[in-house]
Amino acid sequence: MTVVDVALLVTAIGFGFILFSPHLLNSRRWRATVTPLASIIGSGFLVAGPILAHAAGNLAWFGMLALCGTAALFGSAIRHNIQHVEAELADHPPAVVARLERMSSIALSIAYFVSIAYYLNLFAAFGLRLADITASVWVRAASSMVIGALGAVGAFGGLRALERLEVGAVGLKLAVIGGLFVALLLASAIDISHGKFEWGALPHTHGTTELRILLGLVILVQGFETSRYLGEEYDRATRVRTMRWAQLISTAIYLAFILLVTRYFGGDLPAQSGETAIIDMLRPVGIAIGPMLILIALASQLSAAVADMNGAGGLLSESSGGRISPNIGHLTAAVVAIGITWAANIYEIIAYASRAFVAYYALQSAQAMLSAWGARQWRRAALFACAILLAVVIIVFAKAVEA
């Protein structure tokens, strides 16, 4: 075990003590921040490096910054709706406002279907790496079994118990990320001192293909919208403030991570197991990296999938006016997710999920634009109109990565 491995483990344990401290766990503002933060830097954190390296090479950091900027734009629309539209929805809203909100719920339900497939395909891919199994057919078979099991549990009303995984997964994930950052910084410092630090040019796609691939990666920074649905626990001001914190913190984490790992990029993605390429990329850093990444992947993907399956079931029930029960909604989400798993590869699923979430963001931006226009907030209305236009561009032109 190298000094880098020791630094990773010691730092992760240290962050763990901080993140699991009673003072932090009992902080309402921290809990309100962690919910969107954990979703934003969940699965995207694991696949962002390899995919952005393939799409943008040494400019991966700029692609990441553009994605975070896009998320900030859509996040501003949702924060406006928390502040100004929620109260209207609770008190006999105009027909157009109620219709947009219903359409948003349906769009978000569909996005959840795709994201469940996304999360659990990654869960299976990282889990099977423990047995050195990388064939896509086995990844799909394993993910289908897990999706089916969660759907069955949800259909019989037991999914809520699995939500307890989320509390531990969040702390574990952030602790490992902290340890990983220190390990990468130390590895870079050692290489610089020995004159081994290199950051050469990387081959990557160019022109419109590069841009279209980046447009299809919005799901990497998705998750901030969860603050919109925490109204039973937190007031509007808290949710607006903590969503903004979550987006700022996640932007800093993503940019730092991409800059630290860029020199390990290899350019093209492998034909198989590309979704777990981060393990192979960072293998030179230390022997503890691979197991720690697999640990964080298993914890975060399963908890995220449970959260989205719960969300899908609830939204389906709400959108149908109660004609579909949440339990049947869970089962429906599982069936659709299994179908998506076998119909598309992981990169196509990422692009589909991005489009689905962007459709939701477009509807929320339309809601915010109408609200701002009615309040004569012209600059905000223009900003949200730009968000709608950007969403349409993403939906139309986004392209899946080709390994």
C-alpha cells in the first residue's frame, strides 16, 4: 500500500467522522443541502471523467463548466417557482399554471423511468467489476434482476424501508470523494517533484459532434430539482438557499475532479465496460482507488434508484388523480426501466435521461417565464425564455456517446 492509498483511506475516514457527526446530521440547513447535492454528484461523478475526456479531451473542464452553467440556468427557474408559483398552485391556480404543473409531473415521471435504468445499469456494471465481468449482456441481466426486485418490493409497499440506505450512502459518498481529492492532489504533487507530471494532448471528437455529445450529458448535473419537492420539511427560503448552495458546491467538486483526473485520460472509451472506465483510468494512482470507487458506486446508485422509484410511483399516482396507486406506479416504473435497459446501451440511456429531464426543465422554465412576465419582471422572463430555447436545442440535437 502506497502513501497515496494511506492518504485516501485516512482522509475518507476523517471526512466520515465529520459527515456523520451528530451536529451536522442534526442541522436542518445541511440536510436540506445534502438532498440535492447527493443527487447531483451521484452517478454523474463516476462517469463524467471518461465521457468528457472522450468528448472534449483536455477541454473536459470547460465542458463540465458549461454543463454546470446549464444546470444553474434551469435551477434559477425552479427556484423562481419555489418562491412565486408554489403558493399559487396551492390556491386555485389559473388553468394554464395547473396544466403546466401537471405536464411537468408527467415529464418528471418519465425522466425517473429512464434514470432508474441509468442508475441500476451503473450499479450492475460496478458490482460485476468485482468479479471482473464486463460483458454488456451480463450487466443488463444483473440490472434487470435488481430493477425487478425493487419493483416487486415497491409493489408490495416495502420500498420505504429501503430509503434508509440514502442516509448512509450520502455520508459515505462525500467522505470517499474527499479522500479521493486528497489522494489525487498528493499523487500530482509526488509526480511534479519527480518530474513525471504530464498533461499531453488527447484525441477527441470535434465540431458539432462534440457539442451534440455535451448536450446529451445534462443528467450528469441533474438532481437539484429535488429541492422543489421538499416543501413538507423545509420552508421556501431554506429550499431556495440550499439548492443554490448545492449547485455551487457540486460545481466546485466537479471542476476540481475533472482538472485532477484529466492527465489520466486515455481518449477513446472501451467498447465494453466504458461506464466503469474511471476505475482503469485511476488505477495508477493507488490500489485502494478501485475498491473505493466500487463501494461508492454501489451505495449511491442503489439509493438513487430507490429515491427515483419512489418519486415515479408518487408522481404517477398524483398525475392520474389517484387512479394509479403508488405501488402500481413502482411496478410500472420497474417494467419500463427493464425495457429501456435492453433497448439501449448505457450511453444511449444517459442521452435519453438527459432529454427527459430537460423536457421537465423546459416546462418548469415556461412556468417561471409566465410568472415573471405576469409580475412585469422582464429580465427574468427573458432569462427563462432563453432556458426554454436551450432546452429545445438539447432535446432536438443531443447525441449519445459512441464507444
